[in-house]
Amino acid sequence: METQVLTREQYKQLSKGLLKAIGEYQKIIPINTLKHPRYSLKRPIYILIEFEGGTVIASLDDIEAFAYEDTEFEAIDRLCEEIVDLYEDLKSEKEENLGKLPKRWLAYLEEIIVCR
């Protein structure tokens, strides 16, 4: 079996094609707000947007939060709601009642969220 060596230009074109193909199915975007009257973000957070059939999935892997909706805008809005709901749920629990993973999520959320 003979291996083919790509030229630098062929490699660049292949890389561009792969990135374009991946970009049609997913992208990473920053969000600067939680769209909530009581909470704001200290800094932007990066979320993953995936397109699967007619559904858009927005997710924040740091806390394993996600939202499924019909449009990108709706998925981002719903993810913001999920983030706020999780933050409020975790804050309302006594720390000793939280498991290892929820404690990590709370620590992350306290780093990025500020109450107004």
C-alpha cells in the first residue's frame, strides 16, 4: 500500500475544508450576559452550539448544563435559564449536603456570576 504525502498547500486546503464542515454542525461562542435581572457575568463564558437535524443544542460543559430548542437564540436563552436555576439550587443547599461534583459546579458558578 502506497502512502501519499500532501504538499503544504494541499494540507492547508484539507484543513480549511474540515474546519468548514465542522463549523456547519457546531461552534463555540462567548456569552456576556445571563439575561437575568438579579445576576450578571463577571466575564464572558464560552458555550458550545450544536446543530442536529432541526434542533439546536446549547451547552456549558463546565457544569454539564444544556438546552435543546428550535433556534440558536432560544437555545441560548434556555441555557441561561438553566445556569441561573442550577446556581440558585446549589446556593440554597447547605455545602455539606452537596456532593463532590455539585460543589465543583458551585465553585465555578461563584467565579463567574455576580448578584446585582
